[in-house]
Amino acid sequence: MLEFILSFLISFALVFAIMPNVIRIAIEKKLVALPEERSSHHIITPCLGGIPIFLGILFCGLLLTPMEQWGGLQYILSALVIVFMIGTKDDITQLSAGKKMAGLIMAIAILVTRGEVRLESLYELFYVSRDLPYWLSITFSVFTLLVITNAFNLIDGIDGLAGTVGVIAMLSFGTWFFVVGMTHLGILALAAAGGLLAFLYYNISKTQKTFMGDTGALVIGMLLGIMTVEFIDVCSTGSFPSVYRFNNPISVAVGILIIPLFDTIRVFITRVVRGVSPMKPDRRHIHHLLIDSNLSHVQATFLLALVNLIFISLALYLDPLLDLHLILAIEIGLALGLTYILHRHAIRVRASKQAAHVRQAA
């Protein structure tokens, strides 16, 4: 218990203490994010906030992990170092999408082949429970880690959102890993939560504002991918008291990560349907719709955090009652319904603004 509390507090203190110096250096060296057409920000802002977050996670992982669990930790930290370097390079000088993807795949290859962070079956998804062939297990795991990493990176569009969603997810996973005895993952999750909470103070600050950048978003996204894969696999096959076991770990994981996963998949599908490249950026993300509905960044973040907690509670409540596919159908259906209502509201607000501008010009 002490290791988990210490990992949270140490990471929080470390990030809180280091961040002002990182912000100052970023401003001096002009390592900043410039406002652009689709951006929700209008001022130049330092974008190296992810560096202290990673240092907090790394320090706590090295300091507090028991020696008997170092076998699982070394490959995770090796992968996170690669992701950290990719993100930092991209924040300083833009990396091409191809180079960034190659780096992520290299990190994931270490995880799935050496670290055994791998989905070995579909765990009753599509009613398939038998083990997958090794090559298919590797492919499925790589795809899952890539999707979650990039999904979290894509929600980092307004102040507070990525940090808040990250704190909620890390506390959820970290608590479970603590009670089932997977100390190294619990420490990493709580260290990430503590670091993100300290980062949020600066992310919403008026005088010392910073973004986490790709450095923070990719590191946290990759760590969430690791937590998700390990949660699903261990919850299905691990040996621990049954009171901590979920019948449908996939639906619980989806509930925890509903904001980044649903938003990314929805945006990609709508782009393809419209005949646009799924990689072409636009303002169709949920957080953009909330900003277009006249909500502030803090209000939009609070609303999405509340929705995230509702989905987690719903997944936990339905887990012992319903089949996996029914729970997923309810989660996806509810997310679609809420997004449709939000989209229609955003359209009405934009139309009202345009009509007001026309009247003012006339």
C-alpha cells in the first residue's frame, strides 16, 4: 500500500517542482505550439510539459518497484523511453507520420515479444475464447496498442482534457493492479496519475501555461495501452481472489477508455464516409463540438470527465448482469446517442452565431 501512495505523491511533487523550469526553457528556446486554423488556442504556448511527466513515471518505477517484479518492468520502461524520444523529437522538430509510426511499432515490438504484453485470445469477443495463433496474437496486440496510444494523443486538443481523462483511467487501472498484486503496473499507473494531476495545474494556468505535447500524450497513451492489454489478459487468466475478477474485462476497459476510443473511431469513420482521408485533421472531435457549443475548456473537460465516470460506473454495474456483447452494445449505443445530441446542438449554435453576424453586418 505504501508504495502506491508514495508513487503518486513523489511523482506529483517531482512534476510540480520541475515544470516551471521546463516552461521557462521552452519559452527561451522557442519550443512552443503556434495557434492554427483548427486549434482551440489563440496564444503561443510551451509544449514540453510531457518531459516532467515521463521523468516522474520513470523515477517512481525505478525507485519503488520490488526486485521480484523487475522482469516485467524493464521492457515496459525500455518501450516508454523510445516513445519518449519520439514525442520529444516531434515536439521540438516535427517528425513525419511514417517515422513516428516506425518508432511506435519498434516500442510495441519490445512489449509484445520481450515483455509478453500480449492478448493471447479474444476473451469471448465474438464468442471466441480459444487461444489465438502466436502470429495472430502478436498482430492483434500491436493493433490494440497502436489504436489506444494514438487515440489518447488525439484527444489532447483542449486544456485539461487529456490530463483529466488520463488521471481517471490511471487511477482505475492502478487500483485494480494494486489489489491483485501486480505492484509494478500499479506503481506506474499511480505515478502517471500523480504526474498528470500536477501537470493539470500548469495546463489550466493563466500565467505558467503549458501543453503536454506529443511527449506526454504518446507516453501516457502507450502506458494506457499496456494497462489495458494486461488488465484484459490478467483479469481473464490470472490467479487471484475471485472478488476482484470481472466477467467481461473488455467492456470494463472500454468503459474506462470510452472518451479517446469512441471519439477516435467515430472521427475516422465519418472522414472515410465523407470521402476524406482518415488522417486529415478537422474539428469533428467531441471536444471541438463542445467548444463550438459555447463551453469553455474547463467546462468541456468537466463534462467529459463526468461522462467518463458514468461509463465506468455503468460498465462495473452491468458486468455481472449481462453478456459482453450486450454491454458493449449499450456502451456504444449510449455514446452514439450522446454524440448525436451534441452534434445537433453544436450545429444550432453555429447557425445562431452566423445569423447574428449577418444581422450585425446588415
